[in-house]
Amino acid sequence: MMYQPALRPDQIEALYRLKVELRRPMTKLVREAVDLFLERMKHKQEQAYRAGTTLSDWLAHEEEMEREASAAAKQNAGLNGVNAPF
């Protein structure tokens, strides 16, 4: 028997709202979402291999870069107007 992952209630609710709005079956929406995710992971895997690393390490590196960018943005946000003329 194949593994059947359970979706969180908020995911099911969001999919249901999309199903109603788009008038498309939830199963089709889920397949499209999974296809997009798998395509994105394949691209990231290719980037990782070109960089000489694993997909797992590449994703960890991306996550760290996002955290650093977010922290830098928060620091810059606190400096708004510091050098502004009187």
C-alpha cells in the first residue's frame, strides 16, 4: 500500500476554498501543487550538484541566507530616517 500523507485542517480548508472559487477538483489542485514543488526541488537539486553539494545542504544554505537577509532588512528598517536632514 502506498503512503497517504495527511493534510493539516488549514490546508484542507484552503484547498476547499480554491476548489469552490476555481471550480476544479481538490485532487487536481493538489497534484498541480505537488508537481510545482517537485519541479522546484529538481531545479534546486541541479543547482546543488553544480555547486558540488547535496540538496539537503543546499536547502540549509538557502535557509541561512534568507535568515541573514531578513535580519539585515530588520536592522535597516530600524535606521530609517537616521541620516535624514533636519
